[in-house]
Amino acid sequence: MYLTTRKRAATSPTSPKKAATFPTAPKKALWTRAVAMAIVVTGTTAAYAAPAAAAGTDPIPASVTAAVSASKAASEAADEQALGLDEMQLANARTIVEVGLDLGLSQRAMIIAVATAMQESALYNLASTALPESYDYDHDSDGSDHDSIGLFQQRPSAGWGTVAEIMDPAYAAKAFYQALQRVDGWATMALTVAAQAVQVSAYPDAYAEHESAATKVVTTLLS
């Protein structure tokens, strides 16, 4: 079950080099499609559960739908500010966590995945100037490291999937998690060792610097 669904048009801002700093954050609720929500409307608390009411029952009032949307937007904006992430970064981090939950993985796995994406792409879904086809798909920015693309800088030429697949953040996260699970003892390894076992990076120790920030992000999204 995905906790949040997002759609956004492809944009191409300046390619980031490092993820933003992550100050201490208060915990915020992670919105889900399947969790009942209580919203105060005109002084009365009314609980509504997603999805929409079944046929034959009274529809959810437009005022409640608007209140839910406004409350959700306010919560997401608070998370962005508290974690030092912009909207795109937070959406990508949320996708990584959602996929981990769908796969039944531990919080540790999610922290490793988010830290890896922080190092590889600063939590942006990157197209590559070396792979023009990657610009045909939704992307946040771009890079130029061979055919490395997406949140985890996975390469089609290395068997990670097609360009279309890797440019889908949910697919990229699932591919990372599946590779991580094939690493013997990953759950007890140092984060940077586990990440490196999957990524085979030229900078094997670089993932460690993101562990604290990734822990804060994942803890916030799961709270």
C-alpha cells in the first residue's frame, strides 16, 4: 500500500550536488490513503476514511475534502521545512519509504536506501545528458555520469532495468531493495558497507555521512 501518490511534470533545475542540511525535526504524521482521518469542519469533528464512500451512501462533503487536502498540504510543508528538503526531495524520500513498506522491509533497510539516494542523487530523480532517452520521462534534474539515471544512479547497461523503468522512482527503489536483500548480512553491516555492496561506488565511504539525516527523514515519514 502506497502512503501517498504523486504526479508532477518533468522539470530540469540545476543539477544538485549534495542534499540539503537536515535540522532537528519534530515528528509529523505520514498521510495514507487507507487511514481514517478526523477533520474539524464548522466546529464539528467528522471522520472520513479513504477511499470515497460506496455507491448508495452520502458523498463526502466538498468542504471536508477541501479541509483534508489543506491539512495534508500543511503537514507536507511542515515536513519539508523541518527536514530541510524541498517538495521533490520529500516526495522521492516518501516513495522510497512506501516501497520499503510494501516489501515488508525493516526501518533499517529504508534508512540505507534513503541515505544511498541522498549520496547518489541528493534525492532527485535524475535524467542523464549521456542518455537522451531519459529526458522522455519525468525527472527533477539531470546528471552526466555515463548512463547512470534515477534516484540511485542505476545503469541500464549494467542490467538494472530499462530507461523507462529506472526513471520511475518506485521501480528504482524496489530494484535497490531487492539488490540489498541479496547481500548476506546487510542488516548488521555498517550503512556505508551495505550501500556500497549494492552500488559499487568509486566513493565507498561517502554513504556514511548521510546516515543521521536519512534516519531523521525515515523516522519522520513513519511516525
